[in-house]
Amino acid sequence: MRALFKVASAPPPTLAEPAAWTACFTEWLGLCLVKQPQERSGVPSLLSHPFVRMTTTLATAGVAIDHATLEVTRRQVLSPL
């Protein structure tokens, strides 16, 4: 019960070392942690933020790289000696 009161009454959490994170991530996190729902950015806005778009692009690129690596490995394993 005490934790619920603290969440509601304390300021939003902050990063221990903000300099260790990109400004883009710090901004996005701040938008997510606005306590008042009417002041908080909506889902479409948060999903279209440059941090999420960049992360999605990197994740997609990572999947493409993983598939390419898997294909090269598969060819090496299946190729005749």
C-alpha cells in the first residue's frame, strides 16, 4: 500500500546517469513518465518519436542481418565438400 502512495505522490523517476544515454532516449523516456494522463503523450505520438523509429529500424536491420548470417551458415553447412 505504501508503494502505491509513493508512486502517486513522488516525482517521476529519473536516470541515474543521464549523460550515459542519448538525448533522444532521455526525451522519449521523459514523455513516457509524465504522471498526469491528460498531459502525457499518447501512444501514436510515442510510437512515432525518433527514438522508437530509430530502434525499430535497428531491430529490423538486426533481424535482416541475422537472416543473412543464417543463410550463409546454412549454405556452408549444406555445401558439398
